[in-house]
Amino acid sequence: MKTIALVSGGKDSCYNMMLCQHYGHDIVALGNLLPVDVATDELDSWMFQTVGHQLVEAYAACTGLPLLRRCISGASRNTDMAYVQTAGDEVEDLAALLAFAQQRFPGLEGVASGAIASDYQRLRVESVCARLGLTSLAFLWRQPQAPLLRRMIDGGVEAILVKIAAIGLDPGKHLGRTLAQMEPLLHRLARQYGSNVCGEGGEYETLTLDCPLFARARIVLEAWQVFAHSPSAIAPVAVLHPTAFRLVPKANFDAAPAAEVITVPHDFVAPAALPLSSSIVEQPDKSKPPAHPQPTVSGPTSPTQTSPPPQQPFSYYEQAAGPHEESQPALQATSWPQRKVLSTLHSSPLVHELARCTSAETTAQALLLALTTLQSGLAARGLDWHDVVFVHLHLADLSHFAAANDVYGRVLPRVDPPARACLQLTLPPGHPVAVMLLLSPRQPLVAERHSLGSNQGPSQDGAAEDSWAAQHRQAPGDGEVQRVLRRVLHVQSISEWAPTCIGPYSQGAAVGGLVHLAGTIPLHPPTMDLVAGGAAEQLIRCMATCDAVATALGAHFRRGLLWGTVLLDASVGADEVPALEQLLLDHLRGQEAFDQDSSGSDDYEGGEEEHERWEGLHDSYLQAPQVQVGCPPPGAPSAVTPHLTWLRVPALPRGSLVEIVPVLATAPSGAPRQLDPSRLRLVHATVTSAAGAIDCDVLLTAHDNDSEAIGPVSRHEAPDAGSMGPRDDVAGRMQELDLRSAHAYLCSSKGSKDSTDKATLQRQLGDMFKCCGGTMGVSGSQWMGVSSIVVTHREGLGNLQWLAAAALAELTGSVQEVPVVVCMPVVQILMPSAELREVLLHVHVLAVC
């Protein structure tokens, strides 16, 4: 894509510019921000490096590219991590420069910047890019610093130190020295004092004098002065002020090359936001009366209600006597007890007048109706999209994904959106889409939102800081509820770290000690192309992405995985699944989640010498937390094996063969009502009922401040369906359980055809619910307190929604009190086991208190 490269003069911006070219992007211009007073070396800026700005003008001559420059008139006024447009802020100078570049270079698409670990800087560049419709290219993001520094040196970046501010660095010795000369000392200081090898903690700043992109000339610094800002004997702060330099032409350029430097006017102002483009959903067919009210899309961050909220939750059980004839979408919601962390809101629009259409327009209109209906349901409960943890988006035809994603981006917020998983299912006729939301309701006690790295000020640590203990010590008053912390990771930049999000959703969301990672498909991060190879190669890429994203969210994919769904395209044969399962299990039992000795580039290979050189060099933002799920008995590697369900579905996004949707445990943080992964216990139940053999695995845990823990790993054998009542040792401690997650499987009959009789299916579902409830300690009206119930079933069984509701009504004892059930028809369900047996029905019940 046509790209403008932001250059500060430092090594990072220049090397990122080189990677942009390496990955096929066309750099058409350079951009730089400098002080109003050219005699000033350094501004008190949280955003921009200005030391050495006197030489940056020469970059235009060295590269042959036009250089756009804008004086920094603003200051660091808005220091919140999630930036919003603020008059007088220095970020608005960046926005003005980029908006001016769009006018000067039509078709501009990308913005390159050299951020490595600062969420503060990355989020601001991404915010401006989102406003202007540009894409952020930050290939250095979250790269391990020691190998990254070596890559820069080997790649031909000649940069000198122009500022020092760390213990072990001396102005008289080290200012003006090159990276190659400084590398051994930087490694030694990192080992001795924990310094950042690439200077991410402000230890030093650099000025690039030459690199491969300087095709026309290189810079020779002839004279300079040293100014001491803080002459400390331990950690002096000093800058190098260039006073004279010259350009040395390179081959084929005998004379000093000409330079094009463009000054951005100081009164040029960037637009507030990118206007929404026209969309098919805004152009309804007026040749016939609409079958439902035409909703309008509110602003991208507006939670305002756009249609009347439903009078009461819709129940499919009420429609058991016949087909649904309503034209409004079906909206279901669980009850909202005060102690609840997660709840479900579900919408499946029925568009009967369009049922025979299979166009992208149909899908877009249906999704718009579903999302605005859900938005109204949230508003009616005093919530908005920032209270949503996860969105399950199911399409009847995934070839309509682009149109659906466009609508999704118009309704969902651009700042801190929930995580999302998308796949194709064989939905009932007239249902182009189905949407399920997993919620973490915001409580009135604490109003602000928390995103990744939401501490005040610039952060060089990419991991989220859990500031709960410091900010929320007060106890809730009468009628108030302590809000559960919700954190999201929303990296919109293209990098070598992990794939960016295709749409307004986050890579993951953390709440109550659980981390919900977005559906992960096998995309090569720097190119966003589907990786080559079969299902095994794609699974390896998915696992690497899960490792990286989990670490950034303060979790550990290998040690903290609780349960997950592995989605396979229908073209992947069932006979391939055992090898894929073994590959995933081997990965989970393997080495650390991130190899510090490897770089993100496919072209860089470090040998044994590099391994020894970097031993002991660890970047804090790449350190996975110490998470141990369960307390293993003596001699056992783990108390709890992650629960994996394998589903074959009609299609996955981008033509992927594999998609992983994992749920992880985070390390205990001391926050109230946070899950303690070390106290997780597994209860297994095998039930023989009239419906068939049911296997049930349940994870249970107590709060981290409870005096007792759930008993050790046990195996519970129930001889028949009559034994599926609540267990005394669990039911008696309902209020002490922090997490209950039950997976029940009804295996297909061997050698005989499975029954599709509705009465039989309802009885089978009822037995599975009783098995889950009995092992979890849930019965009667307590079913209204569960967070979500998902029934996955094989295609060809029809719509099981009302059958499941009817089965649950028998357990709750009331037709009016039936929790939400979401049904997913798939090609095939495989039960996790050595044999990977085929399953007719799978039920997942989640309860988080």
C-alpha cells in the first residue's frame, strides 16, 4: 500500500521503514514533527523524539523522498491511555500532518511508525489512523529487543547515540558512538540493571546517519556539542546537539542530491473523524413496504438506543406449537443477578420476506437489525457495547463476510471493542445471521473503562497493569455492586507480532480472572495472508498467535488454557483430527509461551552464538505470567487437562482450515472476585440414561479468598439418570463457587442411525442438562443464574432451540423462567479422547459468579 513513513531520526523509525519496503509497501513520503524553536533539542513530549531534528531535513535528500514537516504546537494534554481528539494536544499535530499528506498524495493508505513496546504511542497513532481511514504499520511492535537490535545492525542501520539517561552510560564516552560499538555494553547493562537493550525505557535515543533506504547519500556528522541536563554521577542525562554535518553522495549520485521538504501550515487542522461511507443497508428497497422498522446506525462509539427495547425476553418455547411468524428478531436474555459477572444476550433475526434471497445485501440488513436490536436491549438494561466481553457472530453464508463486517464496523465502537469469533453455520431458513453476546455488566460504583495498559502516562511495558487494588479499595454501599474489571487488547497495527483484527474487535478480553481470546485464524502477521500448507501448518500458526496474544493480556496459553473450541473447515477429514489434537496437546505441554531468542522475521535466523549472547536478556512485555491451573498431585504434571471440543463446520473466515477459540485463566492479582487458577478442580461424570451414554466434565473453583478449596480431582460415576441430582458436596457451597464450566457429550449410536424424533431429542437434552446441573450443583430456579448455555448439534436435526428451552423449563419448573440457549448446527462434533468419538449433541454450561 502507498505509505508515509514517520521518521524521528531514530533507529526504530528507520528500520521499520526498511521492513515496510521488505513486505512490499510503497513508501511515497516521509513525515516528521519538530519543535517550533529550531534551537531546542528536546521537548517535554510523551509522544515524539525531537533530539537530532536538525539532521532530519537531510533525509529527503538521502532517500529521494519528499519530507513533510510540522511544528509541534500542542502539548501532552490528554494522557489517558485511550486517546480521543483533544484540542491543543500534540497528537493533533500528527493528525494534521497525516491529513495534509492525504491531500498531497492521493491514494495514501498506510502510516509507518517505529513503536516497539509503548502502548501510549501505538494507541495514539492507531487513533489518528482510524479517524483518517489509514492503516498503521508497526512491524517492530512487541519484538524481543536483543535480537531486534542485532537485526538493525546486520541490516545496515548506522545510528549513533544522541541522548543518554541511564545508569552505566557516560556522556563523554558514549554520546556519538554507533549501535554496533555500543551493543556489548547495552547487553551488559541489561543483565546488571534490567535496562532495555533498544532503549524502550528512555535509556538512550539515537540518530540514523545511514541505512539501505538512504540510496542517494549518507550523513557525516562533523561537529557537535554536548549539553548536560542532569549531571548525575550515577545516571547522567545529556544530549548531543549537532552543529555541522555534510552529505556524502553514494554511487550513481556524484553531486549532492536535491531535497523536497514540504512544510505543513500551522493552521491546517485534521478532520474530526472519517465520515461513514454509503452502505447498502442505508438504501432499503422502497418498492415494497418494509417488514420491520429500518434501524439507523448510530455513531461508532455511541450506545444510544435506536429502536424500542423488547417488552420481555423472547422464548422459543412459546412458539413450540408452530413456526415463528414474527418479523422482529428474537431477543433472549438471562436474568441479571447482582453477583453475576457474565451474562448472555442473543439475537437471531427472522427476515421472512428475504428468506429466499441469498445476497450479501440480505445478510447486511439482517445483521444491522440484529445488532441494533441487541444495542437496544443493552441500553434498556443501562449497558452499552463496552460491557460486552465477547461476540459470537454466525453467518449462513460466509461469502457475505465483507458486507457483514462493514455493518459490524458501523455499529460497534472503534475504541475498546469486545473480542469476536466468526464462522459459517447452517442456520434455520430465514436466519441469515445469529449473534450472541457474553456480557460483563458495568456497575455504578466504578464508571470508567479499563483497556490494556490503562495506567496514566506512557508505558514501555506492553502488558496490562491491573490497577484494581489501588483504585477500588472502597466497599460497595447498600444496593451497589462492585464492578468486575474488564480489559481488552485491541492492536490495530500490522506487525510481526500477531495478526491485526479484521474489523472492530479486540484480540482478547479479560474479566474476572478469565481471558477470552478472539477466534484465531492462521494469518501471517506482517502480510495478513493465509499461511500456506494444510491444517497442521495452519494450526501451528494459530497456536503461535494464541501464545503472543495471551502473554500480552497477562495470561499463559500453554499453562492457563481451561477450555477451547477448535473449529475445522468441513474439507478437513475426520481422520486428520487425531494428529491435529496430538499436535495441539504437544504444544500445550511444550516450552515457554514465547521464545526470547527468536525474532518475528521469517528471514532472520539466530545461531548458538546469538543464543548465548542473549541469554539472560528478558523483556518484561514478553514474559508470560506464572499460571498453574489446578494443584497437581505428587508425580502428576497437571491437575486439570484443558478441555478441547473439535467441531467441523461448513466454512471459516478467509478460507481458513482451522480456527481456535480459547478461554484462559490469568494469574491471581489480588483483585476481589478474581478466579484463582490453582484452585480449579475437575469433576468427571459418566451417566447411562435412557437417552444413551453421557460423558460430562466440569471445572469448579472457589474464590481466592475462601477458607476452603473444592476437593481434589475426583471421578463421579452415576449409574442412571435418576442419580443426576445436585451433589451434596457441591450444591451446599453454591455461593462459594467462582467458576463452573460443564461440557456434556451424547455420543452417536454405533451401528445404528441416530434418532431425530423431537421427543427423543428433548429427552436427551434434558438428561444432558441434568447431568451438567447435577455435577455443577445447579437445580431449579438456579438455572436462571447461569451465564450461558450453548447446544452444539449435528446438522439435520432441525431447530433445537425450542426443544432445549422445553427441556430446561422442566428443570426450572416454570415456562416463564427459561435461561437463554444458543444452538449451533455443525457438520460434525468430535469428543476429546484417544479415539475422538463422534458426538450427536454437545452441551456447554457456563456459570461465573
